[in-house]
Amino acid sequence: MKSQAYFNETGELPCHFTNSQNISLDELVVFWQDQNKLVLYELFRGKENPQNVHPKYKGRTSFDKDNWTLKLHNIQIKDKGSYQCFVHYKGPKGLVPMYHMSSDLSVLANFSQPEIMVTSNRTENSGIINLTCSSVQGYPEPKEMYFKLKTENSTTKYDTAMKKSQNNVTELYSVSISLSFSVPEASNVSITCVLQLESMELHSLPYNIDAHTKPPPARDPILWIAAVLIMLVILCGMVLVPFLTLRKRKKKQPGPSHECETNKVERKESEQNKKRVQYHVPERSDEAQCVNISETTSGDKSTTHF
């Protein structure tokens, strides 16, 4: 008989003894052993006998008397294999075999959901993208792992080499795959990672890539620098021209000291002009005055002589 158990959980090892004769447990010896003949559990005449139990199984078992099933707790990968249960009658003449049954136990460990990671994004000059998909802590080893690319018009399967590693203690597997591909520019792409196990498939969440639009052409750095320099020249001109104009106007306007000196010169010239006007007599008038004076003088002299 085959049975399954999950890692770190509880497995069941059946015995299926019908006990049609309704024999008391006090008259029976029941025990289980593994494929290496190591005893997991022993019930001797109705009482547990831990002395014969191997240390690796101590504290890990419990017997269901109603179903004649041994429960093995904290299942590990190493617990997979074949087991046997034995039922003996303990009579006056010793042990008499009554029942024997074998069962095979397989152990499973659920892999984590596959996860897609981007190791390098596509660049402006290249439509190539690099992806990695990984799943960890599972058992047994998966059959395959692959990427599935879906566009509007097609679905493509990408098979790549599956990398695997196994933990030395737990014996659990971790697997991963990588893919480098060119993304179509004209359509959207949905990428899924699939992990194929013995009896089921695990799918990652889809990784979606929008249609690639080409970026605008890069600007010539020389032209860009020239444009910046022209703008700086224009700005400097807008600032310096008003400043120089204002400075030129200030130079043309006389200062306070110059105005004072100009006023003094003008006043002095005005006073000199007034004096010239006051003492200036026309030439004819001067001649007349001179004649009158001479006549008067001669008259006086004649008067003096008489």
C-alpha cells in the first residue's frame, strides 16, 4: 500500500489488522519497522515498549488503536521508504505471527510559487531583456521549468537549462532558470514562468511588458551647448545695455561743483558788462564834451586877463 505525507507534517502507516477473533491487546505484540529493520513503535501486551524503539523515531509516533494505524509526526525527506507492521499472538509457547503488512511512504514538499525577477532592463538602443525565475524548498525534484511568452497573436514556450541545488540537511530542492530575449516593439508581451512537477504545475504571476516606443533622438551636445551660450549672451546684453546707457547719461549731466563754477563765471561776466555799459560813451559825445570843456576854459582865461 502507498501513502503520502508532506514535509514537517504527519504521515500515516496503516496496518489493516481486522482482529476478527476479537483478541485482546493484552495478548498481542504489535510493532512497526522501517526498511532498515529499525523499530518505530512497539506495543507489548497492551503497553508501549520504548526500549526497542530506535532513537530517530522516539517521541515521533502515536498509535491509533481504533484504525490500527501508526502516525509518524514531523515527517522529513529521509522518512520516505518502505515500512512494515507485524502482529503477533503472545501465547504460552511464545510469539505466533498473525498478520503482516507492508506500505510505501512518499514525502512531498511544496515548492514556493515561481517568481520572475528582472536582472537587467532593456536599454534605449537594445530591446533585449534578461529575466530569472526561481522556486525554492520543494521535493521531489521537478520535471522541468520554462518560460511562456504570450503576445496578441501567439504563445511561445522557451525551454532553458534548469539550475538546481539541494540542501544537505533537509534534502529540499531549489531551482531556477534564466532567459535573455528580444522584446517585440510593436506588441505587448506577457511572460509566465511554469514549474512542472510530477502531478501538477505551478505558475508565476505574469510579468507584463508594454509595447516598446522608440525614445526621441538624442540631442547633439555641441548644438545644445551653443544654444546655452547664445542664451547667456542675450541675457548679458539685456542686463549690460541699460546699465551702460544710464552711466553715459550720468556723465553728460554737470555735477553740482561744475554748476557753481559756471554760475560764478556768468555772474562775473555780467558785472563786467554792466560796468562797460556805465562808463562807455559814444565817440561823438566825447568830442562834443571835449569841445565844450576847452571853450569854457578859454573863456575863463580871458576873463582872468581883464
